[in-house]
Amino acid sequence: MINLAQYFGPHATCADRTPQIDADATVLLGRVNAALADLEKRGAKCPVNPKTKSQVSGTTFGGFRPQNCPQGRLDSSHKQGQGVDLYDPFNAIDNAIDDDLLERHDLYREHPESTNTWCHLTTRPPKSRRRSFFP
């Protein structure tokens, strides 16, 4: 399970971290952690990233991203505390997720075809309102 310290990682003291972003990240992680617990009950493997020592993907920008982060869009859900990339080196998480699970936990994800070796989950619905969407 991912905690706030792991989500913010090296950006924990970033000036872009606001009380609203903390509140949004708390909602996000509550939903993501509940979804991960459901997946593990189903037998899915939700591995820990050896680089972040958590289930957050990458090395620096899989959780919260500061506004000046060169990775992702200017309106990235990561920059609002509403998105996280999960470490998924064998696509086991993406393969185990279905729209029912996403709906049950009120989450959305970037389509697995766009996220090889990680799984992007967000609380922010895309314009299409589809649970699995193409970025």
C-alpha cells in the first residue's frame, strides 16, 4: 500500500504541494490502496518498485509531480495529486484490472496499451468518462 510520503517522494517539501493537493492525494491513495487490496485478494501480484521502495513507478515522477516537471502534460493529474503510476513490470496489475473494479473504487486508468510496465490510475475522469481511456 502507498502512503503519502511515498506518493510525494522527493517532492515532499515542494512549494507546489498545497493543502488541496494533499487532500486530493489522500482520496486518490485511499481508492488506489483499496483497489490494490482487491487485486491481491484475487491473486494479482502488486510488486514493490526497488527504486522507490513502494508501489509507485519510476524513480522520481510516478507519484506527485511539481508544476515545472518536464514529464507529462501541463494539466497532468499527477500535478494535482489526482494520479499515480503503479509499478507494473509484467503488466500483471493492468491485466487484472477491469472496469468493474475501477467503477467500484471510482478510479480511471490510462489504457494498458499506453502504459507498458506501469499502470496509471486517477480519480479524475477523462472527457470520455470511460474507465479505461487513451491519453
